[in-house]
Amino acid sequence: MEIRKLQRLIVDALEDVKAQDIKVFNTEHLTALFERVIIASGTSNRQTKALAASVRDKVKAAGGDIVSMEGEDVGEWVLVDTGDAIVHIMQPALRQYYNLEEIWGEKPVRLKAAGTKAGVKSDVSAVDDGEDPDDDGDEAPAQKAPARRKASK
């Protein structure tokens, strides 16, 4: 599955279950293992499990593969590996503590605000490094990734 379609599918699946603070990052320049890292927050164990199940079900229904899922038994941090994209669904306290945006957030990906279902504006922050042939220019502005901290001596 083409990466842009996969990331849109994943974001839509997360939005369907009301994920918060969805971020998409291009990681092609950092690792050959996957092309995107997607991070989202859920407010409870039940919601993080439901978010992961939504991603799994939508990816499978579209003909994509789920390589593995980790953490669904507890639900504080669930990881869904689709091969080309890794999805981290975390509760806010864990997300803040581990700060994955600092590790993977060098290249955020901009997505069209397709998640404007029922007039509700999407909570997605993302920047794509390529040209989108369907681009009509109505994209939300990208947020800058947090600056890297220099080690003090």
C-alpha cells in the first residue's frame, strides 16, 4: 500500500475513535525499517485499546498487513506495526514522559484535513516531504518539531 494512503487510513482510523494530538513523522531518513511514525493519545486504557483495534481493522480491511501489536493487554501504550508505519497510541502521561516526538519528530508530515467529519476540525499535525497530486492547497499549517537539546558538559 502506498505510504500516503496508509498514513491517511491510519489517521482516519484514529480520528474515528476520537484520538487526541495525532502527529505523523517521516522517518525515511532515520531508518530503513519503516517510513512513518504516527503518535496519538488516548484518555484511558479502554480508549487506547479501541484506537489500536480501529487502526488494525481499517488497515486489514484495506488489504494492508499488521506485522504485530504490542501492549493491548494493558492499554497504557499500544504499538501497532503495519510494516511501513509504526503507530504509538499512548496515554498523555506516558507520552509526555517518553517524548517520542523528540526522537522521531525531525520531519513532521502535513496531511489534508480530511478528518473534518460532521463539521469537527481535525486534531492532526503532520508535513509531507513529497508533492501530492491531489493537493488543493487547503492544508493546516505544520507545527515545528521540538528543537533538540544540546548535552551540557
